[in-house]
Amino acid sequence: MQRNNLDIYDAWAAEWWQEEAKVYALNYLNPPRFAYFDRYISNWKGLKVLDVGCGGGFTCEFLAQRGAIVTGVDQSAACIAAARSHAATSHLPISYQIAPAEALPIAAHTLDAVVCVDVLEHVADLTQTLKEIHRVLKPGGVFCFDTINRTFKAKLVMIWLLETVLNEIPRGLHDWHNFIPPDELVAALRSLNFYAIEIQGFDLFGSTILDYCINYFHYRKTKRFKIALNQNTSVLYIGKAVKAVE
């Protein structure tokens, strides 16, 4: 089976904004994500923000509704088409471009913030992606991210349980080898002259089998996640870093 199969996103594009579609669950992650990001950017209005790996536009629209000047970049032409269509219907002035994370079509030192969620674990070249994010940020600009830790527990939950057993995620979407330990990401960010790096657990699942069952049935019933921001980075984690003044 092909792993890290990004063709799945192309297949998702046509149903991206359909509330009954499984991909729509990603839209419910934005409020808890930004409960964290808002600690460091309290007012997004008027900020120039890039969403790297924007898919069909959930986070771009979330930001645009808060007054940010938003650009979304994704390598999937089908997802960008879906994002453009929905933004037009919603009357949101979002700029969308087709490009990989490793070659952002953005001028250097022009952005106040870069958001990259559910993406770093999929890129072909993590170091080059981080270099590009650093390049396009202004000095003092903030990089907001989340990703998946490379632990046995993450493999068990994200691949075996969610893909193979529960079929909540299409089989082949994730490759455990692409998951990123927090210390590796922190080291990469520091090497690029990011500072004020912070990481916290983005805990969808809890710590025990009972937690997993309770949280999963809550999600099945409500289509909402019971997310805790804590020190449990064993599966998912969220963070921010600031580009140093050069």
C-alpha cells in the first residue's frame, strides 16, 4: 500500500465543504487550534497570513472571517479549485495559489504569520519547507503549526486505529516515517534562526483506552472533538515559533 498518498486530497476536493463528509471534521479543529494560536496573536485583523497546505480552505476562511489578509497555497489543483469556489460563494477575498510547500510563490519578508496545520507530516522535504516559511515571514513574524509525533502510540492511533480499524481516515494517508518528533522540529527551527519556540500537546484522544472510547463516541455523536491543550505530545502537538530579527 502506498503511504503518504496525497492523491486522497484530490479525491476529497469535491466534497470538501459537505458537512456530512469525513473531511469536514478538519473544519472543527480550527477553534481549538486558534484557542492556542490566539495566545500569541491576539488580533488577526489586517495581518498578512499564509496558510501552507490549505486544502479546500477551512483555515483560510476561518482567518478571513477574523479580518486577516489571507493567501492559501496547496499543491492540489483540485483542492485549490474547491477553495476558490467556496470563497467566492462566501464573498471572502482570499488569494489561492497552486504550489508545493517547498517552493512558496510569495515574496521574501512579507508575511506577519504563517499557519501550517495537518501538513508538516506530509511534505516531501521538511527542511526546505521550513526554510521557505522562514523566508516569507517578516522579522518578528510568527509561525503557527501542528503535526504528529513519531511514536509507537501515534502509529497505533493515527494509522492502525483511525485508518485500518475505524476507517475514519482513508487508508494510506499517513506514513509513520514522516511523523516528526518535537525535538527534531525544534532543532530544525532553531537552526533557521527561529526563537521563542513553544510546543504543547494537542490531545484529541486522552491517555487511556477508556479516554479513547469516550472521546471517539463523543465525536461520532456530535462530530466535535474533545480536545485538551496539555503536555501530552505523544500523538499530536501544536506550537509556534518567531522569526528572529536579522
